[in-house]
Amino acid sequence: MKYLPINQNLFVQNRERFVKHLKPNSIAVFNSNDIMPTNADGTQSFIQNTDMFYLSGTDQEESILLICPDAREEKHKEILFVRETNEHLAIWEGHKLTKEEASDISGILTVHWTSEFNNIFRSLVFEMDHIYLNTNEHSRADMVVETRDTRFLKWCMAAFPLHKYERLAPIMHDLRAIKSPIEIQLIKQACDITEKTFRRLLRFIRPGVWEYEIEAEIYHEFLKSRSRGPAYESIVASGANSCVLHYIKNNQRCRNGDILLMDFGAEYANYASDLTRTIPVNGRFSKRQKEVYNAVLRVQKAAIKLLRPGNTLEEYNKEVGKIMEKELIGLGVLDAKAVKAQDKEKPLYKKYFMHGTSHHLGLDVHDVGNRYRKFEAGMVFTCEPGIYIRDEAIGVRIENDILITDGEPVDLTGNVPAEAEEIEMLMRG
């Protein structure tokens, strides 16, 4: 891996918190992600299952984590299985984890080869009443490809039909929503890489540059900073493209007078950052562009103040919607009388601000968490209001990553330039 070693206490403490949620006489199984194929004999780069990483720190394919707190022997309470290495693998694929290395990373004392899993699992499962299995229960997940977890679930339920089966996802959603100090530091590292990248772009962007050339600069800075690369597909959207929420073609030339919306974030040690900045291609906002930009910035500043313990996403978004309404009226795109008479279930501001203001951030960009749960200290959210006026080819979104604390919210991306005047100054060089 490109990232520096992580203190194994992160994974040890995560497992200690996890086992408190299990019923007596339970066994839980987590699988690594598959290496996904392309065509012929090609494969995509491996990205670890985030629950597996959260509990073990293991960043390698064909790994399995077995947790059995009530096992009769101490050595069976936590078992990590990793792919057995050999000379052939070392020549063709490079180094794979030894048992000792896997133990050092995870803090798990008992490590076996993956080929030994079935026999060990079978010997333990008959002593247990409950089997906890993992599925992707993210509300926005589109599960088309069968995962290793899904294949294991089918095999396990067929092999052991009389056990009581339990869901791991609710437990993991609950645990992962609150970030530990080590996790916050890793997210901050990803944010710092993203900040360096944005400052690089401000010196690079000019009329005539292509969107994909900007994307190349993003990759360059990420990779040289120990990041695997973008935490998600980068959006580099100039002109009218700035009004397309998930524009990822990045294949148009940036013209003099265009606005340029860039939504990108570095991954570091599997943790994500998520930043959006909107800048003028020629280094100077037009009067109208600056009006829209400053309106979004005012909404964001007000929204960040609402990211406090006790609030909920529903109430938070309602309040941000009211703030946005006032700004859109001020910009002349909404009529005050029409807003007063609007259907409360279909607010008019959604024509120009049609997405949510915040989402959980962590090991996944849209990290897991219960959307009805009250905000708590240790949660990390994006804050990303936007205004998209398609008739004027002006799309502005400003996004920062915010840590909720018992006091004031902490902006993990607070060093990234956001004021219009500072952006213009930095672009002038």
C-alpha cells in the first residue's frame, strides 16, 4: 500500500466495540471484496471491503475475518485468514502478507491461510447459535454484481440451515458513524492532500485548457502524496456542464468567461475526502457569477453552524432550505410571493438546489449511517449547498468536510480557499 502504517489500536478498539453488539453464542464473518474483472484476462485495481478494513486493517484480497467472542478457546475468539503466498505468487503478483505481518497490522494473534477457513469455521459454528453475515444495506446501493459476501451467505445458509441468522449491517452503520481520533486524523490527511491539489489547480487553470487536463493534474498530486487516487470519480465541469450534478465525462474545453465546478477528493488509507470548489476559468468572476457564488457561500457558512449534536438530517435540511430560499429570492430566480404560496411538500427552491446538503463521510464517500439518528460528536459530514441556474450556464457548489464536536463544528477542509476574492488572487499568481 502507498499509505504509511496505521496504529493497530484503531482496529483492536473497533473490534472491542463491535463485539458488544453481538448476541451470546454468536459468530460473525467478514469477507474481502473481490478483484473485479474487466475483459480478457484484465482486472481492476483492488479496493477493500470497508467493513473488513474497519475491523482488521487488512488491505488484501481473499482475506476473511472471523469473530467469535464466546469461543471456548481464546485463540478462536478472533481469527484472521489471509491468502497463502508462495514463490509463484511473489514472482507474478508481488509480496503478499505473511501471517506475522497480518497479525502486526490487525492486532489479531491467530492468523491462518484462507484455505483453512472451511474446516475451522465448521468446527466453531456448531458451538454457536447465531451467525452474523454482512450485506450492503446502503440506501443508495445498486447491487447488480454478486459479491463475495453474497456468495458466502448463500453457501452458509445452505450448509447450516438451522442456525439463527443476524444482520451485520445495522451494527456496522452504528459503529462507523462515530469516528475515532485515529480515523479523524486519516480523513484530515486525505483533506490535506486535496487542499494541496486545489492550490495546484489554481495555478494551472486558464482559458483553453481541457477538463481532462485538469483531471490529470488532480491524479498527479494525489498519487505523489501517497493516495491511491480519487476517492470517487472526479467532476471537472465547465460552463453549462457545471449544472450537471454527476458530470464525469470531463472532455470539454474550458472557455474564457466559463465557470468551472470541480468536485474531487483524495483517498488516503481507504479514508475519503470530498471537496467541491467553483472558480472562474479566466481568474475573475463576472458580476453575476460572483453574486451566485457568494450566495452559495453564505448558505454554506450558515449550514455549517447547524452541524451540532442533537440536530437531525431532516431538520437540518429543512432549515438549510429556508436559508436557500432567501438567497434565491435575492438573486431574482424565485419570487417571494410564489414561495409564500408554495406547496410545502414541493418547495420551489429545489428547482435550483435539488440535492441534499450533507452526507456521512469516512471509509466510503457516502459513508454508512442511519439518516434518522441525531447528530453526535465524532460524526463527519460534508456540507455542500449549490445553486444551478441552467438558463445562465452557472452552476456553483461549495463543499467542505465537517467534524461534529461537543463545541463548535471543526472544518477539516478549512484551509482550502473558499472566498471569491482569495480564489481570484491565487489565480492571478
